[in-house]
Amino acid sequence: MSLLTRNKAPKLAEPNAGRKLFGSRGATITVWIIAIFWTIPTLGLFTTSFRRKSDISATGWWNLFIHPHLTLGNYSAIFSSSTVSGIPNGIMPYVINSFVITIPAVIFPITLATMAAYCLAWVKFRGSDAVFYGIFALQIVPIQVALVPLLNLFTGGVHIGSVTLVPALHIAGKFLGIWVPHTMFALPLAIYLLHNFISSLPRDLMEAANVDGASHFMIFRRIVLPLSVPAIAAFTIFQFLWVWNDLLVALTFTGGTEGIDPLNNKLAGLAGTWGSHWELLTSSAFVTILVPLVVFFSLQRYFVRGLLAGSVK
Amino acid sequence: MSISKKGLLAGVATATIALVATFVAPAAYAGTSAAACANVGSGYAVQKGKTVEVFTSVVGDELTRYAKASADFTACTGIKINWNGSDQFEAQLPVRVAGGTAPDLALVPQPGLIAQMVATGQAVPAPSAVVNNINRYWSKSWRNLGSVGGRFYAAPNSANLKSLVWYSPKQFAKYGYTVPTTWADMFTQSDKMAAAGQTAWCGGIGSGGATGWPSTDWLEEVVVREAGATVYNNWIAHKKGAYFSDAPIIHAMNTVWGWMGNSKYVGKVSTIATTSFQDAVTGIPSGGCMQLQQASFIAASLPKGSVVSPTGDAWVYYLPGINPAVTTPVEGGGEFYLAFNSNKATVEVQTFLSTPQWAVSRIKAAGSNGGWLSANSGVPAATYSNPLDALSAKYLSDSHSTFVFDASDAMPAAIGNGAEWTGFTDWFANGTPVKTVAAKIDAAWPSASN
């Protein structure tokens, strides 16, 4: 019997093998169990943020459902000018700073990287491969190594002996001084990812456009950009989460004032020198994760959607 | 499509920048206030619109108290103090100094970090007004802690004291015991307690992964009391003549063994290693054991309802000195203001922070719970609303005090948070000979530390 089956015409791989595997009832149940387990800590954090400090230390967060005793105290303490948090005007100025830092620090690298990726993929010039591999190799440099030299460049410039190669840029402690490092640190990975995507676009499309007389900019603008939306959106999510959650770069390049510090710089300190106000961390942590959640859910369909499907027959 | 989206985002960004600008617009300076100046002292020039950044590891509500305490100074001089707290202070300060964005002033909690910052060449020695204040208000050992290579850099901020012994005033009154003022008296009385069948000393060094640390304090107290600050500091630096196996430290370890390792006073010695340091204090109010050497924070571990007062269930006395040549030995910690420039505004703030006026307003800002002490002898004792603080401050601000930093915190982590803890735990649990314990700790000393 088995011989017979084997002797049949060679079987092609099941086209939807993956879908079948993950679409089975067992897989669905497993995924749900994993999802629930992974969400429980967040749910606990969320409910805890509405409980009073004495309740939090006395009983577990699930008791909120048995004995509902809600308070907005943890939220009002971080948003108002309370002495508890140690932040004179509440966290709102820092939330705004986080946006002012994050939005340009996402737009800048994406813009540069998309153009660079197109250029490296479709504009043949001498040494373009070398440039691409060079950029790819830059990913190996850990950002921790670059932090202090970059800060030195901003504050003191570059000198060899008494010859000034680069004058002091004087952008440390300003918004530009944090957009630039974030852009720099993001570019290698952004160019690499987008290059891989853009170079896999069908050559026929580019050639057809070329025959129709389109310039490189036209091709980039009319063909490459619309087709690259999934890749751009995917990288936007990565970059947004990275910059929003960043603490290291912000600590190094911001000046520690209300005018520029992002939220993360202040979050850790909310609990106080001796950690006596740890309850404030519940509400502030939830405020911080709210924004990435919104970004993720609004862009997540690009993770699964393939825009390219159907564009080329 | 992408352009319109970008345009929108750019618009949002600009709008948020504008919004931030309105948020951070500096508040208009109201002008010199006579009432505020009365609390600040004289000699400050008005410098409107200047901001001085003080970078510190203090965060949260504690930092609010610093801002509150400096409000009068700002009202009087127009200089705004930006108290910039970060829980990453120890890591960030070297980065900022190396990167050229050093703060105006840093509140450094470790003398070792002061030396490290001075070595970068960016820290500046204290201005003459601060030098005058340190000479006038602090004991010599505090000045030495803020000095590097013979030059004075950093004036102290707050201080804390470990050299305390907990006892129960009620139990002492019941049995007719008195607070001892000399090391010899303390042991004569302990002998009396032992003769009466009481446990003279409580002890517990259990602390999870940090088991052993309370016993390092016992040795530190004895080392400074017997051998003085020079040997003590050489001991921290692991200099020849002050290794664990060298005579002064071995002698001190034997003294500790005759005290906390003495079954006459503590009962079964090995239980010290298995009793948690919090549980050690629970016997004080009931007289289960009579005395415990521990810092003031242990009050939180007293049984519920215990009254902490000079006539209540629990109170402290100062652990007396041993060697009369070592005057008022005190062990504890503190922080120091280190400046990175000599701008007029920085100097003025630095000067203010070294005055008794600053200490007094900072103590008042702490409120009735206290918790902030100064070793500044210009602070009147009546300023402290918490009597425990007042008692600690009395010894810290003694102009003859021999102040030393907690040695196990200042030694390399492999020793101070490692070999010393495990060695001492072994010592108390198994009665391992002193010389073996000392040799093991010396052998563990990281060779690169010198």
C-alpha cells in the first residue's frame, strides 16, 4: 500500500502547508494560551495602576475584581504637579518631549534609508556594492562604543593637534543633538532591510518605466515608494519602538532638563531615591506603553499584508 | 501619498515643538525678596536668569525637598538651581564629563568617584568661600574625604551614621543599667548582664545573598576605634601593613570575636549566622537581648507598637571609642558637591550649599520624619525635629570627630560584597580561626585593584 502511494507521481509541496499547520484547532488553542499568559502581566500592571498603595501591598491585583476599590490617585500623582513624583509639572512635558524626539527620529532615517536603498539597489555606479557592504558592516559597531566620541564631536568638534577638522557643533542638549544620533544609529539596519526589499522588486517594472521615459526620481516616487509601503511601515514600527523605549541614547545626549528629557529618563526616578513611591511606576509604565501599542496596532496590518501580491502577473 | 503623510507628520512635530516651548518658558524672575534673603545669609550677588545644574543620584520626592530647600536662595539671588536627578548617576557622570557635557555641580556619594572625576582634569578645586566654610564648620576628616592629592574639591552635603547601639531604655531602667560612655564600661556592664543570665548582645547577620554584611560593620567600627583613620583608609586601599592578615586588622578581628563571637554575651554564636539582621532587633523591647550594634534604619524592623524614644522601648547610644588617640570615631556615609566650572553662578551656589543656612533649610524641608543629617557644626541641634537625627548629628558634627566611610562599600566588590561576607559568615557559623578567615579574604583581593 505504501509502496503504491510512493510510486505515484511526485507530490508537490502542499502550497498551504504553513497555513494548515497554524490553522489547526490545536495550534489555535496553543496560540490563545500563549497570548493569555503573555498578556497577564500587562493586565496585572493595568489593574494595579488603579489600586491604592495599601491594597497593592496587601493583596494580589486580581482582588480588584472581587473587591473593586478603584482610585485614579496613581494617575493624578504623575500628571499633576505633585511633590510625590518629584517632577514639578507632572510627566506631561516629558511625554511631549518623547514625541518631539521620536517622530523626527523615525522620519529622518526612513526618508534617507528609502532613497539610499533605491539608489544602492537600482542605480548602478562604480563601487555601489562596496558602499552597500560598508553600510551593512557598520551594523557591527555597537552604539555604546560610539556614544562618548559622538558627544565629544557635538561639544568639542574634531581636532588634530591645533588643526580643527570639524568645529564644535554645539547641538548637545538640544533636540537636534538627539535626532542626529538616533538617525545615525538607525541608518545601517534601515538601509539594509529596505535594500533587500527594494532590490527584490521585479526588474520588469523598472524597465517598463524606464522605456516610458521615467527618471530615477519618477521611478522612485511612482513605483518604488508605493510598493515599499509594507517594508517602510514595518521598519517604522521597529524604529518607533526603539526610539520611544530608548533610555541609553537619551541619557547621554539630553541635558536633563524639562525642556528636552524624554519620559523614560524620568520614569525610573519616579519611585524615589529609596523606592518608596513604587506605586507610581504602575500608572506611568502604562502611560508609556500606551503610545507604542497605538502605533503597533495601527501599522500591524502591514506586517501581514503583501502589497506586491497581484501587482505583477 | 507619502508626501502628504510626511507633511502631516512634520506639521505635528512643529506643533509639538511650539507646545514644548510654551511649557518650558522660564518663569519671570520676581526680584530679590528680603524675607528669603534672611534665610540665605549675606554676601551673594544677584544674578538674574542664571541656572546652575546640580546632577545627583537623588530622585523622586526626596529631590522635591532639595528644590524646596533651595527656593529661598533662588528668590534672593535670582539663580535658579536645576536639581537634575538620575538613578543612573554613577554611570552617567563619567559619560557626561568625558563627552564635554559635564554638569555645573555634581552631588557625588562616593569619595572614590571624586578622585576619578578629578583625574579627568575637568573638576575644579573648591573656591575660597567654600574652603573657608569647610574649615569653619566641618571636622578635619570630612575635609580629607573631599580632598584629592592635598587639594580640597568637594564640600559635604548630608551624612549618615552607623556607629549606634540599640537598647531598651525601659529594660535598662528595670535592671539599673546605664548608657556606657567608654568601651570598658560597655563590657563591664555586659559582664553584669551575663552574670544575671541575660543575653547582653543581639546579633544577626543573615540577609539572603548579602548574608554577612552586618558583621563587616562590627569589624569596621573596631578597626577605626583601635587603629584610627589612617590605618582604616589603608585597609580599604589594601596597602601593606593594613591587609586583613596584618597585625592591626587581626587584632580588631580578635576584639570582634571577644564581643560578638563571645558565647558569654550572645549565647550560641553560630545562631548569629542564621538569624536575619531584621530579626536581631526584635528582642530589644522585651529584653530578650539587651544591645545591638546597628544603624538607625533598623527601627523599621522593631515589633509593631514599639516606642522609639529615650524613655521608650528602644533607643540608641553612641558606640564608644577604644583608643583615646582616636577622637569620636564615627562610621557612616555622605555625599559631596563637586564643581566642574568656576562660573560666578556656580561658585555662588556651591558656596551656599556649604553653609549652615543651606543645611538648616534642607533639614526643615525634610519635615518631622527627618532622615536628612548634616555634619555641619554650624547647624543648631534644635533644628532637628527627629530626636534620633539630633543624636546622630551630634557625633557627626563633632569638630574632633574621626569620620570614616563604610569600608566594605569602598573596597572592591569582590571583597566588600563577596569574600568578606562569605568569610565572616563562615567565621560566625563555624568558628573558623581568625587568621584563616583573614588569609582567605586577602587571597581573594583582585590583583588589578592596585
